[in-house]
Amino acid sequence: MESSQADINREIEAAAQQPGGPQPKLDYPSYRSSILRHPKQPPHLIDPESVELWAPAFGHRDVAVDEADLTIQHAGTPIGERIVVTGRVLDGDGHPVANQLVEVWQANAAGRYRHQRDQHPAPHDPNFTGVGRMLTGPDGTYRFQTIKPGPYPWRNHLNAWRPAHIHFSLFGTDFTQRLVTQMYFPGDPLFPLDPIYQSITDPKARDLLIAQYDHEVTTPEWSTGYRWDVVLTGTHRTPLESDIEETA
């Protein structure tokens, strides 16, 4: 019998009573597929090749400035709330991480990805692909313009919905440290119902995934703005999706 949202809520409440940490739990029962997908054996340390220990080098010849604007990739204007997202990529000591590649992908305003596996009955937007990338500046700042994504259903349990979010991929200090995470929007009523978000059982760590509305980032009569910093290491490290991978 398929689990209901009430069943999931009880499991989330039970998990919240167990010891947790700032990163997602690998085995989180209410996130059904984590039971099948997480590693069950201790990791084996391997020596990476020397080329993997260098940070990937990208320049403006590799990443064009207009790749940071997800609203101009097609002939027409995409539908939805136009937003700007900006922030800084920092190391554990608060130092900026410059010239790092930041990649983003997301659903459209109706909550649908442009992906063959996304078949839920929400409209495609022919003017929105939902992918972009940019380089961090000397002070670690990234900035991109996009459309605010919508929530969408997923088949974890009966009537399951994911909060609106944007996926981020960042390279750390070398190729072996690619980091993947998600950014959420403030005040989403789906937060307490979502097993992926709740798999981070430390409330303070969960809060690190939520962007803040920043009126200084807005453009008059054009777009609203959000600010979200990513911390790569240390006690305030941003929770990472790489611990529990999610494809959508």
C-alpha cells in the first residue's frame, strides 16, 4: 500500500528525534529511494591521478557572460516571475573562492523540467530550458537571472510535492571535489512535508539552504532578487546533495 503524506510526516517526526548532523542522512526512510541508493559498505580511499588534484581552470573564453541569464536563451520571453539570484562562494575561513565554475539547473515556473523523464502534466515553456552557468568573481560573487521555479510532484509517496528549488553544482579545489546542492526560497509551506529537505535533521543546517529575499538585488519594474552564499568547508558548510543524490 502506498504511503500517505500523514505516514511520511510521522516518519519525519520520528527521525527528528534521532541524533543527526548538518549533512543529509544517507539512509533516511521517508525518502524512499535513499534506502536503495546510498552506499552500504565503508568507502575505500584511492589515490587520485595528479591531474585531478588541480582546480579546473575556466576563463571567459570557456564561459560566456550571457550563459548566466536563463531568460534570454530563446527567441521569446519565458513565462513566470523573473528573479536574480546572487551570493558568494566562500571557503571555511570566510575567504572568497574566485574563478570557480557555478552551474545551475531548475524546473520552469510550472514546475516542469525540460527532461525526457519528467512526464507530469504541467506545461513546457518553449522559451525556457532551465540551465545556466557562470564564473565567480574576484570576491567570490556569482550572479544569474532566471525564472522562479514552481513546485512539482514526485512519486516518493501519495501526493508528494517538492518545494521550489534551484540545483547548484560547484567545483571545489580540485576535480575530485565537485559539490552539488539545492537552494530553496523562504516561507515555502512544503518544507515540513518534504523528506529530501527534512533529511537534514539539524534545523540550523537546513536554514543554510534557504535564500533570503534582498530588495537591494531587485531591478525596478523588472525582477525581484535573492541572496544565497555557499560555504564549501568548515562548520558552516552548505549541506550537499552529493550525500543523497537526487536527479530532479
